[in-house]
Amino acid sequence: MVSAHFSVLYASCSTWAHIALKGIYTSIIASIVILVVRIARPRGSVLGRVAVHGKDEKQSREIYVPMERTGSSREALVHPHLVVDPPLPGVIIFRPEESVLYPNAVLLTSGLFEYIKQNTRTGRDTSGIPVGLPLPLADRL
């Protein structure tokens, strides 16, 4: 009688342990998938200036917040009516939000280069230059 009760208790415990192990394996696999996606598709944002005034009007400082308010939840923390001024002309302030590694560096730099081409003025036509080609080599094209 005692052995029958013990075998039922053991069977129910092994079922719970099996379910717990499935949950642990699922969370490990989900973490690895999220890590690979973040490595493959790094995020970043271009920053702009906001003047912040303290209690005394004499004390003010500038902070840098994302220019665009679409994307990650960190960017959503900026107040929608806040005016974000771009930095000085010719200056781009970029903050990567993920690790920049060898496999994803080309994707990150090409996106940054496209932003620079769209938002800055250049002295020469760079539309026919492939991304990543140094300008002295581009002159030979």
C-alpha cells in the first residue's frame, strides 16, 4: 500500500519535473534566438539637443535625446511636444543601442551612411559610390 502511494507520488513529481525542464529549455532557446536577432539587426539612433533649464533660469544645460520617435521603447520616453534641435551643421551624433560586432558592422554603417547622405549636404555627387568605398578610390570610378 505504501509502495503504491509512493509510486503515484513519484510519477506526479516526475511529470512536474518534466514540465519544468521543458520551460527551462524553452526560455534558453528563446533567449538565444533574441540574442541572435539583436546581433544580426543592431539598433541605433541619431541624437539631437534639448535645452534643459533648472529651477533657476541661469542654470541650463543641453541633453541629447533621439531625433526620431519611432522604434524602441527608450525613444518613446521623449515627450511628444518636446522640440529636439539637430546638432551643429555637419555633426552627426549616433548612439548604437546594441553591440557593434564584425557581422553587423556593415549593416550599421550602411544605415548611418544613408542617413548622412539624406540629411547633410555634400560637395560632390555620391549617389553612384558604393557604400564602404573610400572617396580616393571613388574618384577613380
